[in-house]
Amino acid sequence: MISISSLLGREKVLLEMGSLNAASALDAVAGLLRSDPCVLRWESLLGGLRDAAPCAGEPACGFGVCISHARGSSVRGMVMSAGRSSEGVVFPQCALPVRYIFCIGLPPELNADYLRVVGVLTRILKNPETEGKLRRAATVQQFVSTLGELERGF
């Protein structure tokens, strides 16, 4: 089973996206995957991530989440990057400012692992207590280890 913490190394997390616009923020988070050895065709992966940038948000949470994914032969294994914004990034198609962006590339045969990862992320981010732990992570290492601990709880 593929774990979130095994996918997210320190070089694949952007802790503060600042006041970037939606396209720049997505490109910045996706760009963290460019040198991953599992990425076979970067431009194809990037295009897929740009085309599939769905956002979700719960009014009770007060923020949006973007989990963009690209399935196909542009990668030979699952890859993932993450970005966080304390201010929130405004996406035109999202009702709420986006606090977290996750970019995931996967070959078709890892669809079940992808669905599990997205399910865990959704449960973590919908829960104010667990999301708060991610929001308070001061370093990339804390962010990744917190995600790993929270994942094990689901």
C-alpha cells in the first residue's frame, strides 16, 4: 500500500504559496514533481494537472482544497506534491479560497491507491482538529510527519 508520507519527501512540499494566483500556485506545486525519477514526460504530466484541477470546500471549514491529478503514461509510479497557503489562493471555479493544493500523477494501474490517498486527504482536511495540525506545522518535515501520523489514524 502506498502511503502519503512515502510520496511526499521534503522536496515535494511548498509550505507557503503566498499570494500567488491560481495558475501560478498550481504550477509551483506541480513543479516540485519535475525532477522526480518516476516522471517520464513532464509536459504531459503538467498539462494533465492543469486540466484537472478540481476544487472542493466545505463552508463549515472556511477554505477550499484543490486535488489535481493526471492519470496516464507520463509517470511510471505514483507521484505527489503539496502546497499550503495561509491566505488562501483564489481559484475562479472555487467558492472558497484554496488553502491546500495537492498534485498527483499516477499510472492507470494505481487507481485504487490514488482513491485511498484522496479519501484519506479529504477526511484529514474536513476535520478541523486534524486540519489544524497541518496548518500549524512550522516546517516541511513537521507537515510530512503530521500527514503520516494522521494517515495512520484513518
